[in-house]
Amino acid sequence: MLLPLLAKLLNVSIDYLLTGKSLIGQAGPYDAEYQKEEYYWGMQPSELAEQVAGLAGNNTANKRLLDIGSGEGRDAVYFAKYGFQVDALEVSIPGAEKIRQYSQMSGYAVNVLQTDMIGYAPAGTYDVIYSHGSLQFLPLEQRQKHFDKYKQRTNVGGLNAHLVFVEKPFIPVAPDWEPNEFFYESGDLARYYHDWEILRYEESIIDCNSAGVPHRHALNRIIAKKIKA
Ligand SMILES: C[S@@+](CC[C@H](N)C(=O)[O-])C[C@H]1O[C@@H](n2cnc3c(N)ncnc32)[C@H](O)[C@@H]1O
């Protein structure tokens, strides 16, 4: 009977009190990989991150960047190295821990937000809101309001950049695609940003070997710029 009271007093969950571990964020598909020493997504930044940094040029001082679904932090740390003040949002506890480690190891500070992107309200505004392969975890009915929020929380002149998975009838669903992942359709990203300047927009098909099984993904990438409030 005392457990709920104790948990409240110590500001932890009952799971944590009993096991020393929190169950929040532990059921994620990548948790087991993130607990390994090696970096599942590698340590090199993604091409999209490099394109965003290229567009920002030297103008990154005091610029805030939010990386949604940051994984193990390869892009978050790269952006920090580039001079951005980075918030890395990641739901997986081992993922968040790996980002902290990578940030410490590299000497580039990243602020880790271990939380769920669904329902997350960014604090303040950002110069860049970025995601790479994570917004398929937004259920369809949540998307419009999340994109509206990302757009609203971006400073005028700032960028949003995303890479999403799109459904193609001729590409089989990847073997590690999870029940809580939902495809985009070609053109969805362009529609969300129809009132911004679209700097880059691209569709491509890539080979992938995640889960140790060769397969393909169709991707859409966008970099869009907010022109007016
Ligand atoms: C395909 S991985 C990409 C990781 C990273 N962006 C990269 O490119 O290296 C997608 C990430 O989104 C995270 N994720 C999934 N659902 C999430 C949610 N609801 N809130 C925050 N992060 C989430 C996963 O844990 C995973 O780390």
C-alpha cells in the first residue's frame, strides 16, 4: 500500500522502485541495439544533416536546433559540432543514454530530451527542426497537428528538414517495420510545407540491411524555409 506514496515522494515510477529500471521507453524496437557498444546507425552524419549544415553555413551561433527521434545522436552531435545549440529528442532510454555518451565523448554539448514526440510541445522556438527516419512513428491522425506545431515553433528564416519513409506498391514492407510505424505517401511532405519555400525535395529508393535482411526503402526528403510568420 505504501508503494504509490513512496513512488510519488521519490518522483519515480513503481516499476522503477521495484526493479531499479523504468519501463518507459524500454519497449522500443531499437533498445536492444542501443544497449550495445557499437553504434547501430553509425557515427557519420546523414546526408540530410550535411545538407542542412551546408545551408546554415557559418551562421550557427546561438541558433537552436531540435532533432526529433535522434537515435544514438549521430546527427545531433554533428549539428552541435557545427555550432548549433542542439536539443535531441529520443523516446528510447538506452538511445538517450547513448546520445549523452556520444556527446561527452566528442566534447560537443547536446541537450537530451528523453521523451515521446507524440504530444511533445517544443519549449520556445527553433531555427531548425529536423528529423531523420523517425516521423513514421506519428500516427496518421496526429500528423497535421504535429507538422503545424513544428512550423509554428520555427523562427522566420528558419528551416524544417525531414526524411520520411513512403509507401510504394512495388516495394515490400521492410522486415523490421513495426506495427506503430505508418508510411507517408509521395508528396505528403511537400503538402505540409506548401506555404514555405521548398529548398530541396527529393524521392529516392535505397538499399538497407537493417535486421540483417537486405531490403529496400522509398524515401522522401525535404528542406523547407519559413519565409513569413
Ligand atoms: C530509424 S531511427 C533514426 C535515428 C536517427 N534519427 C538516425 O538517423 O540515426 C528512429 C528513431 O526514432 C525514435 N522514436 C520512435 N518513436 C518515437 C517517439 N514516439 N518519440 C521519440 N522518438 C521516437 C526511435 O527510438 C529511433 O531512435
